[in-house]
Amino acid sequence: GGMRVRVKTASNESAECDCESVPSRVGKGLEEEGRHAAAVLGVRLAGPDVLTRDPSVSLATSGGAIVDVNAAPGLHYHYQTRNRAESPPVAVAILRCLLELDPAT
């Protein structure tokens, strides 16, 4: 007999308890790789989906990969986290960037 494996029909189904915001652990290497992915696609706003064991290092170092780049990322995922108080206000940062506002104001 074979082995039964249960497969989700949608990979973006998750509850707040499944998601954690980790901006302080994202290293410059991973950040730069995300920027590069957006540049390659020619999009100003991108949400790269990353698989990595260690977000503090580059994907080359961790053996990770960018598996998808969303040109219209779902912002609500950044607010539905188990550590909501530690999550940065992503929509505010995006609006500032898109409107080219000074981040200090």
C-alpha cells in the first residue's frame, strides 16, 4: 500500500497563530535579494514569498529560495499575526514610499 498525504487546496490559508512578524531578524542579504527580485520583474511594490531556515542571512547562505513574487501583495497578512504589537505598520511604510514622503514625518 501507499502512503496517504493530505494536501491543502490553498497555501494562503492561515490563522493569526500561524503567522509571526520577524522584521528585526531579516538580514541585509535577504532584503537585497527581495529588492533584486522586484527589480527583475520591473515592479515598484512587491511581496516576495521566501523559504529560508535563517532570515538573517542571504538565501544563498541559508539554502533558501524566493518561491513567488506578488506584484500586488496582500497587506492584511502583515496585520494578522500572533505578535501584532511587534508588527510594523506595513501599509504606512508603503504609502510613504509610493507618495515619496519623508519617513521622519
